[in-house]
Amino acid sequence: MAKPKDNPNYKVIADNRRARFDYAIEDDLEAGIVLQGSEVKSLRENSANITECYAAVEEGELWLVNSYIAPYNRAMFPHEERRRRKLLVSRKELSRLWNETQRKGMTIVPLVLYFNDKGMVKMKLGIAKGKKNHDKRESEAKRDWSRQKQRLLKTAG
């Protein structure tokens, strides 16, 4: 995935920051998404939310469930805001995702929705395991300690 500094066309539409707090991300992959015209226009205006959505493998296809793309007010044929959208991955990746989700506690979590360098809408998915409360507290304590350490190094140096 190209970084914003490397490519002027790269643009993040929606970021699921909560996913990294609630889940331990083990692996990630990039997937295409099937959209209607009014959905793409709406995404160009940065009006999407992926915090409550998830991806699921159903009947040999990968679906994005409960994602929100705001209606485009100038659309002649408007789209449904919370419809199920098909995600495009290779057969090999799909079988790997299906095998991973059959294991206990594994799920597919959307991490970032963005325009790639060619102007196509892509989604970065993470294969994740849900964190327990003590794991969340532990990761928060590590983050706080690293911030404290940086402050101490900055004042000492």
C-alpha cells in the first residue's frame, strides 16, 4: 500500500482506529469493493463510517456487513446507506480467510477504507482475535509507558 507522501492520489476515506484497541491484528490484506456510482461520489466527499462493520465469508464470497456510506444528495439513483457490499479477493485469499475465521475467536475486521494510487476504492482488512479487558489494559499501559519514556528522553537530551 503506497503512503500519502509517495503518491498524491492516495487518500484515506475512513479509518477504524477502534479496531486496533479491541482486537489483536495478526495479519492484514487489501481487498477491492463493489460499489455503485453514487457511493463512489459520496466517498470522494469523505462521508463513510467503518467502525461498526465487519467482513464475513458467506457462500464462497466475502461480504462487508453494516458499513455506512452517506447518501449522495445529487444522485439520480441513490444507494442504500447500510447495504451489504461485496469485497473482491482472490480465491486463495478467500480460502485462507475462511480457514482463519473457523478457528476460535478469529474475525475479519476492516481497518482502513481508502483510494489507492489509481483512484480505486480499496479496503485494508485485518485478521484479528478479540482482546479481553486485561489485554486492553496491558496494551494501554505499554502505550503510556512508551510516551512517558519519550518525554523523559526528550527532557534529558
